[in-house]
Amino acid sequence: MSQHRHPGAPGRAGAVPALPDLPEATVARLPEYLRALHNLADAGHETVSSEGLSAAAGVNSAKLRKDLSHLGSYGTRGVGYDVALLIEQIEYVLGLTQRRAVALVGVGNLGHALAGYDGFASRGFRIAALLDADPSRVGEEINGLVVRHVDDLPTVAAEESLAIGVIATPAAAAQQVADQLVAVGVTSILNFAPCVLSVPEGVDVRKVDLAIELQILSFHEHRKASLTALPATGGSALTALPGGFAATDTQEAIGT
Amino acid sequence: MSQHRHPGAPGRAGAVPALPDLPEATVARLPEYLRALHNLADAGHETVSSEGLSAAAGVNSAKLRKDLSHLGSYGTRGVGYDVALLIEQIEYVLGLTQRRAVALVGVGNLGHALAGYDGFASRGFRIAALLDADPSRVGEEINGLVVRHVDDLPTVAAEESLAIGVIATPAAAAQQVADQLVAVGVTSILNFAPCVLSVPEGVDVRKVDLAIELQILSFHEHRKASLTALPATGGSALTALPGGFAATDTQEAIGT
DNA sequence: AGGCGCTTGTGAAGACGTGCACAAATCGCG
DNA sequence: CGCGATTTGTGCACGTCTTCACAAGCGCCT
């Protein structure tokens, strides 16, 4: 059976797309695999083993195989995975075959940077609108887009099919903006404001808080310091750090 | 036993700091609790119940209680938690009692925004140096700090006790910068570049990839679309989304 | 054609994280 | 002083995620 069947691949619209309900942890890793695969493709590789890909993505190879097995069987035993095919598959599953329109609300410090970030465009997204509540910012042109007032959201939504809203406003404004996004039909929100958003069921919110990331690192710093600072208390000073140190989300990595 | 003992609180240096080795998932939530607590303190609350705090932080109340119980017993049954005391405790555990110096490498689009982000300063960090490899950027002043060349890192490290390095360079430069940071003794790195870093054991790396967050949201969009688009295939159309939809890291929330 | 080395896909076990439900503890009030 | 209302802290069961280890499958070489 060398006939690779994409279960609902872009071209051939089968009866049921049959998106297998992937474990959330797997979904979170797929983009990482995708990035690594693009690198490999650019480097001219046509196939890659789970060992090779997992190294490039910074994960355990067994984990990678299990993740990919959830998408279906796209590897060849004894050979590895077809890079191009796997890219196509992952992009399909992630819904990246269509370029999704993103509305970015809040054109302050961070919003400016996001508006100019080319990583969005190069990885399947298109910033469709820039919005802000501050009238003095409305009209400003950033990266070829004119900032519109946030109250124009209904108009924007009528022009474009907005898939995702990005909130880069101060915390105080975030909830109101979220409500406005939800009101025009946005069902996925990426929130950079340091606050909790209430949204109706069916709306997904992901949060990115830069300060929180630093605070987590700070904890580990504190811990490392409290360990190495031990002069002679009980256990012997450990030159190598104790096991179980590798964090869930943290690479701890092998040099070489 | 109403005598609250901080197990290694700032002032009283006990024999052993005894940082309880917290579950990583707990550590990741503590900053969120801390933020919620600061809000409560500003609003004049002196105590808060686990129910109230968990709502403000967007988590389950049982989870919150279990998380806090790992720090020790700082609540009072029938009353709740002392807001000020809990803030002090969490800040101690996270190592925020000392203001940590952060070196930011890469003053491009994103780096600029990070340099101007006041969320760092207000939550326990101090940007101690801005660095870039591009000579044309060296000398530029941002937010009162002059950009220095990345090769000056050893000098910077000699002046300041750098705790954390932030990499906001293009992916191609990230590994080299990481090596330089490690070389001057930095043991915690926050990486915004879309690539995997190799670092020696004992160095913690956390990664933030903005495009990945969008891609995860894209998956959920795709999935929601493939569900609602089902015309009449097998099962009946679900008006309410199926269970198991709430993601690990995603709030799905109640809009009252 | 057959065997050998390599790689995938997966069963099973263990570690980890979550959430319920309840006993223990504390406060306030009569 | 005792009782009831309230809230913490936690034992337990369940689900998810990770990791090992290995059988099954594939291609290549002889």
C-alpha cells in the first residue's frame, strides 16, 4: 500500500474532513515540527527520520513519532518521512492551507512590533486590519496598513472574513476589545494583555504574557542559586544538577 | 499555631531556604496569581478566598488551593488568604525580592517593543543592557538606554550581575547569541527567535513564538469550522461543542 | 530470492496534572 | 461557651502525557 491517502487533503474534498481530535499537547508541537520541516526542505532534504526531525524540533523522537501517528501513517519504515508530504499534511491539519486574516487591536509599543513582524506573513497569516481606540493613532500608516478606529470593527469584519483577533492593548481595555471582537464573530483570540478575558463558550483564547515568562525563569534562577549556595547543609554539594530538572516546556539541551 | 513562618523569608536567612520543589505547572501559574493579587491589593482587599482569587486568575479553585498549599500554609480556614502576605510569599518563591537584571539582545522590531515595555519594570525586572550585532544600531538610545555592541557582553556582565538574557534576534543569529550569553554566565534565556537553542546543562531556556500561538489557534478554527460545516454526516449536528474541548493552556470561559 | 539493517508505529507502564468531595480548622454570634 | 457557617488543605480517583521497548515493515545488498 504505497498509495498515500490524505484524509481530506485540500484538493480532494472527501465526504468528511475527519480531523482526528489530536491531543492538545500534540497540537502545540505541530507548529514546531512544521518549522523544522521547512528548514529541512530549504536545505534540500527530501526525507527525514524521526530521529533527525525530533532533534531539529528539540523533542524526544518517540514523542514525535506518536504525535505524527495521530495524523495518520505518513512515514516509511526503514526510510523516514517524506518532508514535502509531511509539510502538506501538517499545514492541512493546522488549517494553514488558507491564509487566515488577523485583526490586530492596539497599536502601541507591542502592537507596532507585531504589525511589522514578518513571521506572521511567512507562516500562513495576513494582518488584515490594524485598529486602535486612540483617535490620535487612527490614520497612521504602518507597514502599508492604515490604522482604523476600533469601533470600525463591524465594517472591517464585513469586508474581510476575520479568523483571529490579536489584542495588544493595555489590560484595562482588553476585555472591552475582546467583547467587540466576539460581537463581530471572531472565535479565536490571542491576548497579549496581562489579564484574564471572559468570553462565551466556543471562543478560544490563548494568552501570551512576557513578564510571566521572565518570572518563571526567575524562579528557576532563584532555585539554582539556592542550591549552589548551599555551603555544607546535609547533602553533598551537587556538581551536576539533580534529575527531574528538565521542565515541561523548557529545553535544557545537549550541547554539541 | 497562628505564627506565620516564612520558610526562608528575605529578612531572616534560615539555615536552608528550603525552596520546595514545586510542580512545573504550579510555577507557571504563580505569576498569574501574583498579578491577580496585586489587582486585589490595589482595590483595597486585605483577604481573599480561594474562590475569589481563582476567579480573578481564571483557574479552578481546587487547583489554586493545591498550588498554594505547596508553598506552605498561608491561608486561614473560614477566612481566606491574607493578600499582602501571599504576595510576599509568592514574590519570594519566584525570586522577585531582588530586582533582576535583564540583557536584551536584538533591537529590531520586536526588541524595540520589548525595550519599551513597562511591564518588565513593573513586575520585578530591570533591563540592564540593550545589545545588537548591527553596528548601525549601536549607539541608538531607546528609553534612556544606549544600544551597545553584542561583543561588549563580557564588559556588560562585569558591570552588572546579569540574571536573564532575552534573545530577540532573527533565527539565524540566535544560537550564536545564546552561546555568548552562556559564555558570560547567563543561565536563563528567554528566546523569541523561532528556532531551537542548544545550551549546556543547567541553563534554562524558555521560548515564545508568536506565530506558533497563531497556528495553534488556527487549528482550533479549522476544527470548529469542520464541525459546524458538517451538513448531515452520521452524527447529529452538535449545537454545543463536544466535551474535551477545553485546552490545557486555553481559557474557554464563562461569560456570565 | 533471501537476509540484514534501519526506521516506523504502538502497547504498556509510569509520571504528572486535575478536580471532586470531604474532614479539619477557624471565626463570629448568640 | 458552644454551635453553625465558612473556607482551607488534601486523599483519592481519573484522565492526559511521556517514555521505553519492541514487533512489524521496508529497502538494499549480496
